[in-house]
Amino acid sequence: MDLLDLHRGRLSWRRLRILIQGLPPDSRTMTAMRNDTPEDELAAQAEGGEPERARWSQLEQLLAVVADRIARVEYVLICANTDSKSKVPTPPEPIRRPGAKPLRAKAKLSEASADRLFQLINGGAS
């Protein structure tokens, strides 16, 4: 396939798009497209939750799940064999998938917010 055929009229833009979309996920073109995906598109993909539309193959998705679960088993094993006085390690982060943002840190509850929450739970919603 010669890209000059596009200029010569032997290759349409539609055919070129179909050829690019049919490339394997680990090709240089697809990797470049994945790396240039804007933040708002990543957010939209993450909210939509359609992993089958991601640019990873199903095999890569399954391999990432296996790696995440092995890391989780390792974490549980370390926690089970650590003294209760020792510091508990942080849980492993899952491998980032296309269309998913990194996990955010959980917000800490301030003392004032904790007091307000305690009042609300105990019927003091004044």
C-alpha cells in the first residue's frame, strides 16, 4: 500500500481510515494515536465504561486483569504474614487501561466535618 495512491486517486480517505482502524493495537500508528488521546476523550471513555471499544486487544485486557489479581494476591499474602505491629503496605494500583483515569486519592475527613456528620447521624440536624 502506497500512501501516494491517496494523492493519485487510487486510495480513498474512507479506505485509508478502515486500514488504520484495522491495525493491531500494538502497531506504531495505534500507539501514537493512543498516546495523543486528549484528557476529555479519556474521561468520556472512562465514564462510558465500554472496554470493548478500547484500543487494547481482548488478550491484553485479560493479561492486565491477571497481573492485577496476582498483585492483589501478593499484597494479601504480605498482609497476612506481617506482624500486627508493623506498618501495612499500600494496596497495589491496577494497571492503567485505555480510557480509564488514574485513581484519585481519597479525601480526608476534617475534624469539623466529622463533628457535623456525627451530629447529623445522631439526630442533631439543626
